[in-house]
Amino acid sequence: MLGVPLLTIGSILLLTGDHFKPHTYYLIALIPALAIAAATGLSALEQRKPKAGRWLVGALPFLTVALLGYIYTQSAEDLERYGSVRAEVEKRVPPEELVVSDSGGSLGFSLHVIRRRGWGVASAQVEDSVFIAEAERFGARWVLPLQDGQFQLYSIDEWQQHLTP
């Protein structure tokens, strides 16, 4: 009985960890159901195997901290790629203007970090002149490509010139 709750909790944390990095508050709604499922499983385990149940109850806080540490360490590494571009975006890009940003592997996260609206897209789309022209038609004015592991800020006109051979 314990396997299902633990598998559920582990799966949710690992599978949604990348997507929910900046939005972990979405998991709040799941906490009551997960707590009941985990408690039911732990209770059943402790009744069947008292020593194993106590050991697992003692180990769960460490397992939880380890999983959360994994998720938030990755988030900190993602933030490092923005370097000084966040300050540059704050200075040059008005809040109402739209941005096309390389997602860096986590769709939407790049826009969350720079506090701007727009499109978080795959690297191939940032390098696609047809996509950039279409994004401009929809109102995009800035592009944030990922170059040499760091994000750079370009006006959409500068970026289109960069894409033209």
C-alpha cells in the first residue's frame, strides 16, 4: 500500500519539477490528497512491518529535502544563465512590449525570470527568420537568444539582421 503514495509523490515532484519551478504553489492543492495517501500507506506498512515503517517515517523528511534540493538547485542554475541580461531587459524593454525568448529547455520560465510577456520558444524557432517575422507581426519587439550559455538581448530588427546571411 505504501508503494502507490510514494510513487505518486515522487512522480509528481520529478515530472513536474522542471515545469513548476517558478510555480510550485500549484502543488498546494495536491498536498491534502498526497498527505492522506502517504499516511494511509505508512500506517499500513507500520502495522505489517513495525521496524520498516518507523525507519521509513524517519527517512521521509530527508527524501523530501533531497527531492526539493534537486528541483531548486536546477532552478538556481537556470537563473545563472540570465547573468546581466535581466538588468538590461529592465532598463531597455518597456513592460508592455512583447519578447521572443529562447526557452532554455523550460518553456515559459525565461519569461518569468525577466518579468515580461511574449513567447518562450525552442532554440530552433529563435533562429528561424520566418518565425521571428511572424512574431513581429503579432507584436514582438525584442529577442532573447541563448548564446554561449548566456542570454543576450536584441531588438527584433537587430536579430533579423543577425539572421540574414
